Amino acid sequence: MSPDQDSRAWYNHGNTLYGLGRYEGAITRYDRVLEKQPDDFEAWSYRGYALSHLRRYVDAIASFSQAIALQPDFVLAWHGKGIAQAQSHQYEGAIESFTKALELEPEDPKAWYNHGNALVRLRRHAEAILSFDRTLHLKPDYYRAWYHRGTALAELTFYEDAISNFDRALMIKANCYYAWNYRGIALAKLKRYSEAIDSFDQSLAAKSHNPGAWYSMARCYIAQENLNQAFKCLQKAIEQSPNVYRTMAKIDACFKPIRQSLDFQILVLGRNN
């Protein structure tokens, strides 16, 4: 077997292991390729993706950067670098990488989607909506893009528009529990509490271990002055995630009407006397 054939065999084996989710093994094979062919930008790039799957983002970024140095127009490397940067909370750098990927391949809906999500992380919601618009122009059935477009609209207090976006997401994926959750939150912002509770019920039907839905439902029942039901929902939230929702309930002014009750004191503050 010639050196080129040997490298190709290692490369193909690495890709097979990558496809099987055996990322450590894939990296070992890509490293064997790069020992003999250090200018193989594709091996550097797929090595970066394998490292990202293992959450070794610093190493992944270095691997993608090596691929880019060898082949500046390799779109997969720019996209992969952006993903690893976003996972490392390097959102400005991620936006730059996604922008470069989109210059090379402007019709990639996933790159526009990731670009929008990075903008959301920087609270640049209006810009993010434009990126999600591009995503949805290219892939109208991308329910996650409808969902994230909805959350960006909600952050800008366009709650009616946000609800319409969540509805579009749910038309595509009816059991998307987090879309039902955020839809409920938006309805509650509009003081449409009964509809919000229905939305949280749908979220819980899709995912039973769902403390956020229970907590938000408790807040709706407080607003409706149904204190008994509010306490039951808060209890469910704390049963499923005690540290998070005890802390939240302690400082949430919404629960003022039941804060002095013995049941609340025991459940949230741990007092029984």
C-alpha cells in the first residue's frame, strides 16, 4: 500500500468511527493521517468536529484554525470553528466565523441559524431575527428557527408576534415542550392566564419532568388568585428541581400572597415552626 493509500485508509476509518459516534477513535485515525500529511485540511477540520463532540472546544478551535490556515475557503472549517467558539461562549468570534462561512456559502440555513443564536447570546435580538428570517426563507420547516425567532421577539416585548412564531414551530413539531413553555410565558405577559396555563399543560404532556412549566403555571394561578393551585404547582417545580426553584421562589415577588403561609415557609424556606 502506498503512503497516500495508507493515509486514505486511516482517513476513511476515522470517518466511519465519527459516523458511529466513536470520536476518540476517530481523532486517533485523523492524527495518523496528519502525521503523514500535515497539510490535509479536511482531516484537520473533521478532527475539529470530533473534538467538539467531546466538548474539547479549545482543541477543536485550534484544529479548525489549522484547517483554515491551509485552505481559507473551506466552509466546513469556518462553520465548525463558529460552533466551537459559541460553545466556549466566544460569541463575537463565533459571529465572525459564521459570517465568513456565509460569505462562502450564503444559502446554508444552519449557518444562518447558528449566526442568529450567537447574536441572541449577545442580546442583539433585532439582528438575530434577520438571521432567522434568512434561515426560514431557505428552510421554512425549521421549527427551531421559528422557536428562537419567537424568543427574540419576546425579548423585544413583541409578545403577539412571538406567540405566532411559537405556533408555527408547534405546527411543525407538536411535542416541542420548550416552545409550549415559552408560548405560555408570552401569553402570561399579555395577562392571558388561562391560555397560558393550557400551554403549560401541553408542555407537561410532552415532557413530564418539566419544572419550568410547573413554576410558570404557579405564577399564573397566583395572578388568578387561585392560591391553592399555585402552591401545588410550585411544590411540583421544587420537587423536580429543588435548588433552582427554591432560590427563585424566595425572591419572586409574585409569591407575596402565599409567602407568609406555613406551607410556603416549610416548602421554600425550610421552616416548620
